[in-house]
Amino acid sequence: MKKTLLLKMAISAFSIVLNAQTVNRLNSWGFLNSPPAPTKAFSTSFGGFHLQYSYPKSQLLKVNQNGTQTLLSNLRKSSGFNNFRLAEEGNWAMISYSESDSVFFYLTDGTAAKTKLVHSYKGSGTHQFDFTFHLGKAYITYDTGWNAFKGLLEINPADFKSKVLFNKGSEDLYIYSVVSDSENLYLNYRNGTVNKAFQVNTNDGSLTLITDKLAYWAPQKPFVRMGSSLGLWTVKDTTVLMNGTSFQTRRMLLQKYNSTTKLLETLLYTGYFQATQPWYLGEINGKNYFFSNGDFNLKNCQAVTCAGNEGAYLWEVSSTGSKMVKAVTATGETYTFTGIKQVASDKIYLEIATKAAGKELWVATPTNLYMVKDHNPGATSLKDYGLKLAEAAVCGGKIAIPGVGAVAATGTDNELYISDGTVGNLNKLDVMPKAGVQSMPKGLLNYQNKILFVAADTLKDNLGIAMTSMYSLDLCNAGPPTAIETFAKAVEFQTFPNPAKNTLSFQVSEAIERLEIYSVAGNLVLQKINPDRQIDVSGLKNGLYIVQFHSENKKYTSKFLVAK
């Protein structure tokens, strides 16, 4: 009993400060009761979750603030979760994953009583499916082939009942995606080489054609949800002059659909036929950002050659048009976005593959596009080791990234790497032991403004085996070691009502220069300069938010709930 008490005291007392980041051990497990490292982790507005596989079963777990985990449901068997997807609206989230020839869809509100497998299907070959929330209901579209299901399914979270809105299984078409712009529901499918977008009537499942000019050589996911706007990748017939010859081709456009006028409005002219489609990075302060790796104007075409694939380009797209923010070029160098990104409050972290240096950590901001650091120095080809950006978590403008031999390129050192996005700033947070098979930090997520993760521990259990622990990393409030952040006492600062519905008021003893509201995932959702003492929060979804008020020499931080 005395040994157990001492162990619990050691667990509760652990805290380390390094480079102004505070790491706390929240909970630990011995070998016999140790949960496996999470395969997937994700945050929603109503909590953090882990997906994990422990032979012979898979589980969905809710992560608690004290580092414990609550079982929500045993899942249908999967050993990989490699095709995990997530959609969220209000107090509901839908997850999906596939195993062999089956795809499974679960709904959850973060409680075991309302976590349920709501649909599954089998289909041969590559699974092509999509799902979204729209006006409180979930919609799934998928294609299982000729004379099978090719249609749209509606699921009501209130009672988990489902109904088929339409099924075109006997038609020669391919269904790809479904999306909501908060007011209307849309989907697309392709007949032969004609790719079409439709507005869906959710009452009877009827479809109204929007356009039949979607890009057919890259038809998957033609929709781009940009805030409350819906963008579509479309094509336009055009004539170009290249290498002295005039020929007919098609140019790709990003267009916005106006549901009032029923018209498409061009936002961005992109590449020509079979050019690489620009990648959507995310939203910062109401403006949307795209990355491309080609010269879309073909200005580099010479007499006999065309070098249009060189360079890296950042584009800003708003409701009124677009502009190029930054072009990065080097003779003979190519830059390819790997499809991995993390959106922070005021910047977007992305992984770029280059011909010369392998994988690099880059940042896109509203004014710049630049490399933070080459995390495979000297590599001439892509490596499996390096930063695991797909498993990273952000808090404010900072990021915590698991790494295997990152920076040192040894392939053996499992640690966390921290960056604030400034050039060269990628620092190893060397607090994790290197013993045990679970020493790689796993399951990173942002929970109420702190980063939680799981890793092996220096503590040993009664069998002498390294324990597994849940840690909390205070990343969001971290600053330089000399910086001291002052938090006001309750008598100096108050926010009300809590929960809030349409407005949030605050009482503070001094002038406020800037107000910021963040989601629990660390994304900036609202910003005000010199705000009034009452702000409109009616546009925020239900859930928990962090509000920060900045004065001349203080920062006030509080939490509030939106419930409508």
C-alpha cells in the first residue's frame, strides 16, 4: 500500500518546464492495464476522442480532462483506421473508417448512450464515399457499382433512423461527394466524361442541375466549402499559344455558386487541362488560402519547352475574387504539397516535398509563404521518418508535432517538436523517455486549450516495466522564458452569460485593444479590434470556446459555452 501511495504521489507531482512549455503527467497505467497507443485522435467542439485497436477489438474513447479515458463504444473490427474521416456539426460528430471490403459510419455526441453504428456497407475495389451534416441531419453518399447502391442516405441523429433519398444503382454513373453550405445540400456525379453538380431537395430526393462543367479528369471532391460559400472546380474551353502553336484546351476555374441568383461566379483562374488542381489549405480571418505548384499563366513556356510546373504559389480567395500572395521559385526546383496540413489561429502549417531536400515544414500566412525548417536535412529522397504532421496538434498559432529522428535524421529518436512558425524555429521538447515500444508521442489533440498526448514513462510498474502515461502540454500560453503572462483575477474580469446564446458580455477594469475567440481545436473563429463590451456570437456553433482579451500589458483568458 505504501509503494502504491508513493507512486500516486510521484504521478500527481510531476511537472516540468522547458523552453516555457509546461508538461504535466495526468494519468499513468501499468503494463497489465495499459491502453495501447491511440491509432487516431481528433478534437470536436464538445471533446477530444481516441480511436484505438487492442486485439481483438477496436474502441472509441472519450478523453477526459484528468487524463482518463471513457469507453463510448466497441467498434466494428479494424486494424488500421487509415481511411478515418470526420464531420462535425453542433453537438454531433460522425466518423467513418474502412476495413477490407467494408465501410462503417458512427454517430456520437460524446456519450456512450448516444454513440451508435448508424450505417455500414460492403463494396469491392476502392471505396468512393462522402458524408456531411446539413440542418441537423447527416447525409452519406456512396457507390457500390452496377445494379447496387448509388445514392444518398439521410440519418436523423435524434433517433438514429435512416432513409434513402435516392438510388441510381441501375444507371451508368459514378457518385463522388456531398457537401452543405449551411443553407443547401449539394452532390456531384459523373456520366462518362460529363461531371455534374446538383442541388438536393432533402424532402423528396430530387436533384436540380447546377453545372455540367466540373473537371472530369480529377472528379473526386470538386466542392470546396469556404466559410459559408460553396466553391466548385469547373472547366472552360479556351485557346492557348504554347511553343508557337495555337491549340484548343480547357482551363480550370474555381467558381462560387450563388444560391440566390443560381449563377456561378469565377474566383480564381487556375491550371490548364490536366494541370495539378490547387490544394485548399484553410481559412484565416474569413479569407481562404490555396497552394499550387505551377505557373498557371504558362509564362515560362519557351520556343520548345515549358517549365510551368516549377515554383510554389500561395493564393488568397475571398467572396469577391482572388490574388496571389506569394510565389517561391528556384531554378530547377519543384515543390509539392503532400496533402498534410494543420490550421492554426493565424497561420497554416503544411508539409512540402522538394526535389533537393525531401520533406520540409512550411507555413502559409495571409502575407507570406515560407519554409520553417528542412526536417530531413541532406535527404535526396522522401523518408518514412521525420515529422508526423498528420498527427500534430495546434494551439493558438503554435504546433506540437511527433517526430521520429526529425532534424537529426537518425530515425531512432522519438520526441515532440514545437514550433511557433517563425523561420528556423523547430525545437525538440526532450521530456519523453526513449524506453519502451510506446515512446513515440501518440494521440495528440487540443483539449480545452492544452495539448494532450500519450507516451511511455520513466515510471515503472510492479513488474518493472515502463508505464504508459497521458501528458498535458501547456503550448497555447507558452512564450519566451523571459515573458510573463498576467491573468486577471475574477474581480477584474468577468464574461457573461455562460452559456451564451446570441451575445457575450464582459466586464473588465481597463481598455481592451483586441479580442480573440478560439475553438477548442485552437482555430481562431472570431477577432475584434477595440471591441465593445458586448459582442455578437450568434454565428458560432454550439460548443465550448476560449476567449482572450488583450490590453496594453495583460491578457485575460476565459472559457464560455454557446448553447442555442
